[in-house]
Amino acid sequence: MQNVKPIPPDLPRAGLLRWEIGFALLIKLLFLIGLWFLLFRWLDRPAGPPDIAARLALPTATPATLSTTTVKESNHVR
């Protein structure tokens, strides 16, 4: 039993395994970024730049609509 050789492990070196895992994670990250661009950026792309002033503008009230509105007060008897 003195001439027994140790059995070599079947696993690759740890450094090679780290490179493979890192490369797989990098490919996964690139796919996820591409999917994000495909779903959220490319499909909803507007034809032109957005008009910020029109989006933030409040509806204008004309003097005729202000004078015709009546304010009804409640008839609370105290």
C-alpha cells in the first residue's frame, strides 16, 4: 500500500472556474440590458421630442366661465 497514487480531482482549476462564471454573468448582464432597451426604450420611442410646456400647462379659465359659476353655500342653522 505504499505505492498508491492519489486520485486527481475531476474539477477544473479554481481560477478557470472563476473566469467561466464571470464570463457567464457578463453575458447575462448584456442580455438583460438589451432586453431592457427592447422593452422600455425602443417600443415607446416618440416621433419627436416631447413638448414640456404643453405637458405642464394648466387649463386656462376664461372670464365668462368664472362669472357664470355660482357658489352654493350650505344652509346650516346653528
